[in-house]
Amino acid sequence: MLKTLDVVCAILEQDGKILLAQRPLQADQPGLWEFAGGKVEAGETQPDALVRELREELGIEARPARYIASHQREVSQRLITLHAWHVPAFTGTPETHYHSQLAWCSPREALSYDLAPADIPPAGGVYSLTRRQTSGLVLMAF
């Protein structure tokens, strides 16, 4: 039986760009890029977990603005449910407290990064959303 994990990730947005973070060499899936976030601990809500993770990993204070969607994927013998949240505003400057490097990029550019498998659907969803906004559609599904 697979171990299941609830994980939250932040679609941090600034000046039309989104933030990707590269997993450190000592982590599972080393060197792959992801949206910052982490595991939801027992008794935590998803927004509370995301606030804690962003503080720990990036040194910023943020409040998730809107739930986007969830995606489930098997990764390294675990079933991960990734819950993506839009974070359009935060205080502080993101720093690499956990990750090896950070990159601000357009949603289209994000698709060219070597993304962690669980982060591919949210990246594609963000890109689709930005393309659809020009036609007035704002619903994202991935």
C-alpha cells in the first residue's frame, strides 16, 4: 500500500512572473524544479501549512489568496496529492533557505524547466490560465 501525502504548493506571482525553486541535492528528486511548498502536518489547514512552508523555505510572509486545484500522482513509492494555491502578494524577498536556487519566469518559460513530476500539471495549468485570460476565461483545471 502506498503512503499518501497531502502537499501544498504556492504559485507565487510578481510582475507577471511565477517563482520556481530547485530541489537541493540532498532531497528526493534532487535538482528538479518545483513550486515552493511542502507537507500538510496533522491538524493544519492547507493555507496554514503553506504559510508555514513559505516562511521556512523562502523566508517570506504570505497569505494564500485562492485555491486553484489539486492533482494526485505517484512519486517515489508515495501517492502525493498536490494542492496548488495562488499567492499574488507577499512580504520579504524570497531566499534559498531550503532550495539550491530560485527562478522567476513566465508561465510559458516554466514549462521548459526540468520540473518535478507532481509540479508539471500545475505549471501547465498556470500557462493555460494565462492564455485563456485573454478570452475572458479564468477557470483553471489540471
